[in-house]
Amino acid sequence: MPRETFQLTGGAAAIYEQQKVKAIFRPLAEATLPLVNISKADSVLDVACGTGIVARTVQDRIAPLLPVTGTDLNADMIATARELTKDRSDAFQWHVADVTGMPFPDGIFTLAVCQQGLQFFPDEGAALQEIRRVLRFAGQFVLSVWAGPSRFFEALAAALARHVSEETAERSLAPFTYARLNSIPRMLQSAGFDDVTTRDLTIDRVIEQAEEAIPREIMASPVGPTVAALGPDVMARIVADVLESCADLRQGGDLISAQTARIFSATAL
């Protein structure tokens, strides 16, 4: 099966911002950035930025003197990022760009962050080499990749396998089952990085008002159109199965599932 590249179309990017960013990607950015030495003098690149939550969190926390730059291959994600930051457009620069050919000079950034993007790059080695190219000597690179699926996504995959297909279930787990996770330190060193450190960071994915939010979780992923095409009855059965499997994770109307990211930090040689 080809590698999932997590390309969203139509209104899925807006749903992604509404659901997934609120549930997990903002909390992950807010938990990760305190581990990074960032100053106002840094020139910051958010690689595979999606709707720009890392870039926005950097601006909220640090407010660097230079605009924070975000790149993503998905034009709809970048359009959403631009819309979300239109009231402070001078604080950001957004680019639709392939990670293996970014439109920047050598050594322009002092810090690059890639939150949950590496596992979707078709050529990780070329991507890491390009990130190294745009970082200056001794620049920082911070990379996060999910260390495995949470209980919630295991339950969702089981429901998708039951009501849709095994292939759809496998696609839904693609963000969490990166086969080369343990090889990342070696990959970073091969791309021109040193001083590689690794730590696990566990945060809660909070699915607020789970009955209504689980369909949004599905629709904000590449499997969304496949599930939606089968009609509301199939979606309802998937939701019911997930809620039954995760009954012990319910807190009122919400569902709270711990999820672990592996954080890699490295220095550009």
C-alpha cells in the first residue's frame, strides 16, 4: 500500500483546524515549544505546517522580530493558515512548497520545527537534507512523530475495519505507525545533523462532545470521503462502536485518550 501523504481537499482543512488542532495539535505544540530554546532573534520555519499551529504558537509565546515562516504542500492548509492570521499578516509568511524543494536561500533559518510531518514525506532523506540546507550552521531542528496509536485511534481503526474496509482502517492509523521511527536519529545524522536527542512526551487528546466530534475527526483525515460516501448510517455505527470501546475514557460528554509523541532535537552541522 502506498504511503499516506495526508492530503486534504475541499473543506477538510477547515474541519482539521476546528477539530484536530484543538484536540491535539495545539496541545502538542504548547507542550513541545517550552522544551526548545527560542528567542526573539530566531528566524523560525514551521515545516509541513498544516494550518500553522506551531507557527502561531511561536508567535503567541515569543513574538520573534522576524516573521515566522510556514510551508506545506497542501494549498488548502496554507489558505486556512492565511485566513486565520489575516489580522496579523506581517507576523507570518506562508508558502505552498514541497519539503524537498523549499523556496529559501541556504542557511536562512536558525530554528526549524516539523510537527507530525515526517511520516508523510515520500522521501524522508531528501526532506531532512533540504531542512538542513535552509538552516544555518548550529541551527536547531525539532521534529515530532507519534510513537504509536492511542486507545481512541485503535478503537476507530477497528470500527473502520468492521464497517468500511481493512484498507481504510490501515490508512487511518498511518500517522501513528511510522515504520522507521527508531531509525530517525540515524536519518538525522545522515542528513547533516548532530547532537541528536530523543524524548517521549505524552499529552491528552480531548475529544469534546465525542458523539458530535468523532465524525469530524474522521472527516478531517484522508479517509473521510471514503466513509462519508457510505452514508450516515455507517458513520453512526462507527461512532457507536468507538464510544462502546472507549467507554472507560469518557468524562462526561468528552472522551480523553493519552497519546505519546517522540520528540527529536538536533543541531545542524
